[in-house]
Amino acid sequence: SAASQPYRTSFHFQPPKNWMNDPNGPMFYNGYYHLFYQWNPYAAVWGNITWGHAVSTDMIHWDILELALVPDQWYDQYGCWSGSATFINGKPVLLYTGWSNVSFSRDNQVQMQAMAIAANYSDPLLREWTKLPQNPILTAPVGINSTKFRDPTTAWLGEDGKWRMIIGAKRKHRGVALLYRSSDFIQWEKAKHPLHTVALTGMWECPDFYPVPASASITGLDTSANGPHVKHVLKVSLDDTKHDYYTVGTYITSSDSFIASNANLDAGLGLRYDYGKYYASKTFFDSKKNRRILLGWVNESSSELADIAKDWSSLQAFPRIVWLDEEDNDRLLQWPIEEIEMLRKEKFSLKSSQIDKGATVKVEGVKSAQLDVLVDFELPQLNGAEEMVVNTNNAQQLCSVRGATRSGVLGPFGLLVLASEDLSEQTAVFFYIMSNGEGKWNALICNDQSRSTLAADTDKTPYGSFIPLSGMEKTLSLRVLVDHSIVETFAQGGKVCITSRVYPTKAIEDKAQLYLFNNGSVPVHLRELTAWDMETVHIGSI
Ligand code: DQQ
């Protein structure tokens, strides 16, 4: 019941119980979206990893089917780890990593790549999957430790008609995306050079590699699409820090290599999909609506004991579309898929008003822990901004140091979500504008969960990043999805995203309220705030 499970979500995907992690093999086939996910059938902690399988016609409501892959072969007996789906002549196949430790295997391999095909392609639900007798189709190459060889991507076709895919690996301290080629999808040959590698980034888990239109169009592309009007994105999940980094660049087909558009933003060094909890993400091309969808795993900020007590752990982030930012071609924009709008119920709005220094303005009527909130602030006069160097290295730290409750000049101002009546519990999402002292400005953007709950035993570290400002922007905008124990922020049209997990004890269900606040000395002008109370989706099983 809701009373005993205040942290279960209403419109985020989660199985009825137990542990979940990475999204695997997402795809659209014959009218259904398929989501596979790393799942432990036995407990709310990681282990015994299988592929759970859910289907949906809208990525909103889901039905859970039989497990797609379970550890039942010598090469995957300890777990069916992450992988991807590829369409071969219109039919999806799965590549995944088997985790084993079998002395009779060729060279004592630990991580091996395996393949599964649907048992019946005319079943639109693709309920049953068959592992190939040829498995494992790949073992770790010479020079790669077989505990650092996993997570095959969706494959793409080169001009020579051969398939390519990458596999995450590590060589010394370098993260590596090993490149493999195949004509028949079963015999794979390692290319001499990896697709890409970056020093000192550690193990690259769950790599993802896909094209985006260079014209910054919102339209997505099939993974094999290429040509002069295409840029490529390489995403790597850094095992050392548990963050997902993406890089926009060029795929050089003559050498089968990737070059970052901006070397400072190379794989594992530059921009993140999300500055909160968000890991092992994966995209897919949605041929139904011609868009590229991003899914990501959001784990808990509570203790393992709390997970065991509530009998589940982790969520999938709300599906996002991703495309190139036309104002900054090194950046991607992300936005919740439009299907979310079907969940909007009662609407609450605040029109143009001034939020004075120290003010806290309640959005009357909102009594819900499941909300979609959009807010636009007028960009204040930047002249008065406090001087402070804001960069990738200190942004998160500044969110703590200059937190929501401290007074500043141009901020902090923003929203308080999942706030109790007495404000003793509140999760702040705020902007704080800083001058760099050289005629440039940055908007620090933070999710501050340091006051999100009165309970102990949860990690309440604030998260944040920054958005460079030219001064020509008319507005600063936020969209925040609130869903009981998750707060997903999309700042400035999706330039920066921040996902938090929070566990309020008082601000739950209809006790959860919404406020605007300004702790800056300069008044802030609200253009408009709109908040919708949201429906609860169906997650069943068939
Ligand atoms: N999770 C899987 C691995 C992957 C890791 C195992 C990333 O395949 O590298 O559950 O979270």
C-alpha cells in the first residue's frame, strides 16, 4: 500500500520488487516498446542477474513478461549482464555479456559475449529468447583482462556491408571501446585499433555510440545512419565514478575511429547526461516516432538495509529524447518524452509576479508527490552578480557551499518540491548566477536534497552543474518531474539534467507541497509557473 511504501513511484518504471539496475536492449518492434533490465529475482540487492522484460505501447504503461535471459549456461552461469538489441533485416537480436568463472572454458574467461534470438518473431511480444549454440561468440582478446570486457552495443552497418559493435574495456588506466566487425553477426573480428580510448578514465562500462543530425534537428537517426550531415555521440559509463559522460564528435569511417569535436570534452572528461544519480544509460532509435530515446538507471540514496526492508531497489529514469543543442554543438539537449502529457491531471498555475528577497511563495492547491512542474524566470540584470569561478570541477561543491538557504545576490532562487507544510522537509531546485569576473556569467544549477528528509541514513549530498550564460537569454527555465522519491530536473530546455533520490517522512502523498523561493537580495521575476498533478501508470504483468 502507499502508506507502507511511500517511496514507490507513480510514473517511473519499476518492477514490483527486488533489485534492478541497467536498462538493456531497448527497442521498438511491431507496435511494442521493449525494455529489458538487469534484475535479481531473489533479493533487493545486486546479484543473480537476469534480464527482466517489460513491454509497452507508449513507454508510460508497462506489462512485465517472463524473464528474457537467465543464467543457465556455462558461459553466463553467474549472470546475464548488460547488452543491446540490433535489428538484422528487421528482426531484433540481443547481444549481452555472460559472467562466468568456469575452469573448463577455453582460457578461464570471466566475461564473454553471447547472443540470443527470439524464439518466434511473429509473437509481437517476443516473450521467449533462445541463446545461440555458438555462444560465447567472443572472449576477451589478448591484452584485455577478462574481468574488464563487457556490455556490447547495438551494432551498426558500415559501407562495406559489415556490422560493427563496440565493447567496454580497460587497458592499464585507459578506458577503451574495443571495436569488432562481422559479416554474419556470429563470427566477430577485433579491429586492430579500438573505436576510441582515453587515458586515465578507467573501465568504460555500457558504451553507447549513435548518430545525431548535425543540424540540431530533434529527429533521431537509425544507429547505422551516417553521412555529411551527421555527428556521432559516444557515451561511456565510468566505473570509477559511476557517472555517464557523453561526447559529440565525428565518426571517421575510413579508420573506424571517433574524434571528439572538443578535445577537452573527450569521452569520460566532459559533459554528463545527468549530474545526479544516473548510470549505465542506453539509447535506441524509436522508429515509431523517429526520435532517439535515452533510458538510464537511477539507484537509491538510502542504505542497503532500507532497500531490503522495502523489498526493492532502483528505478528507471523517465524516458528522454536526446538531440544536438543548436546553440552549442558540443552539447545534447534532453527532454521527457511527450507521452508524459497524457498523465497530466489537475493544473495549477502562477502568472507573472515578483519574488522578493527572502520570499517563499506557496503554489496554492498543490498537494501531491507526483508532479510535472514547468517554471520560467526572467533573466535578471547580470551586473550585480557575485564573482566566482564556476567550472566542472567545483559546481557540485558550490551547490553545498552556497546552498539553497544561504543568502546571495542573484540567487539562490527556484523551487522547493516535496516540501512539508512547516518546510522542515524540502528539496530545493535552484539557480544561482555568478560572474566569472571577465564579463561572462554562469548559472549554477543545483538539486539540493540536504533538507529533503528528517530521516537519517540517506545520502543527502547536493548535486549540480552550471550553464554558461551569454547575457542575451530572456529566461531561465526549469522543468522538474517529482515522483515520490525521485526528482528529475531539466534546466534551460534540457541543457543540464539532475536526478535525485529523496525520502521525505512528512512531505509524502497529499502532504507534499510546492513553493517558489528567492534567497537572493535582488528580486526575481517569475514569468509563469505551471504544475500538473500526475496520474499513476499501470505496471502489470501479462
Ligand atoms: N552492470 C552490469 C554490467 C555493467 C554494469 C552488471 C553497469 O554489465 O558493466 O549488472 O552498471
